[in-house]
Amino acid sequence: MASIKESLKAVKQQLASAAQQCARNPEDVKLLAVSKTKPVDAILEAADAGQRAFGENYEQEGVAKIQAIKELRPDLKLEWHFIGPVQGNKTRAIATNFDWVHAVDRERIAKRLSDQRPAGMPPINICIQVNISGEASKSGVTPQEVLSLAKAISAYPNLRLRGLMAIPEPEDDPAKQHEPFKAMKALLGQLQENGFDVDTLSMGMSADMVPAIEEGATVVRIGTAIFGARSYSTE
């Protein structure tokens, strides 16, 4: 079984190859290591191998890890991304501990994050979650709602709208994997045409990282390929 260091190296090589195949600079695609359900030791192993950006889905678990690592390694500067659904009663902890929030789909949540960001901290980087496949089971705004939510988010002083996030419906056909990612790229372009200073497309996971990069992803969220299969037995 490969170590986290070895797996991380392999994922970075795959990322770089995908970027180069479509004439993109690999440096323009951020690797976000999704560490949900994984212990602090696993995160530190990845950090010692050079990884700096980590994604967590659950507020309580993520905050506990952030605080533990600050105590264990106070000189280690990591970038923390909250990538799960944002519940209204969890916004204060998220606003206090995370640098990015990827799944904002309501103005009410945006307002709470801005209001609860501690004084002296930089604005939270925000991505609007788009339900690009129109799945009833998934969160996210419709493509038609993106512009109005972007306008609302941009009015809050402690938020910085960075772009869009999506989790497309799983698709085994590689050709069809491209379709939702193309649609997301078009939506980002529409925001830019409307004067928004946005630069982020958070899309693509272990199973569809390559087509996401080919269609313009700037952040890929990779968990299993780095840390191995997840265990939910403690939840």
C-alpha cells in the first residue's frame, strides 16, 4: 500500500500531466487534499510532503483538526477550505477557522459568514455552489440564479467572491464527464463578463479530475487518491 507521500506525488504528477496535455500551466491548478474522516497524523504526513491546502466537510471535525494542528505545529501555515454544506448554526465556527468556503448557495448563509468573521482576519474566499446537473438530492443554486447570488455576496465586506463550485452527477463515460465542466466554465465567463473579479472553478475529484482540468478547473478536490478509502465508523 502506497504511503500518503507516494500517493500525493502520484496525484500531483497526474494533475501536471492533465494540465500539460491541454496546454495549461500546472501551477494554475490547486490541489486541495480532502481530509475529512482522516486523522491529524495523516494531514501532517501530507503537509510534511509539501501539501498546504486541505478541505473538510464537517464543521466540528474540521475545527478540531485545525486547532490540534495549531497546537502541535504552530509554525505550520496551512490553508483550510470548508467544502461541505453550510448549516446556519455552524457559520460562526466556519467563519472563525476557515480561509475558504466552497458551498455557499444562499444569501442568508453569506450574510452570517460575513457578520461572524472575526475582526482583523482577511475576507473569507467564497465559491457559489451550482447544482450543475440539476439533481434533486444536491445542494446548490441553478445556473440561472448564479448572477443574483454573486451580486448579493459581493456586497458583504468580509467576503471575497472567488468563483464557482460544483459536484456533477457521477458519469462513467469520459466524454460525458466534460459536459457539466464546460457549463461551469461558461458560467464563470458570464460572471467575468458582468464585471465580477472571479478566478476560481472548484470542480473535479479523484474520479473525474482529468476532464475537470481540461475544462478549466482551478481547484481539484482529491481525497481517496491521496489518503485512501474513507472510514465513517466514528461518525
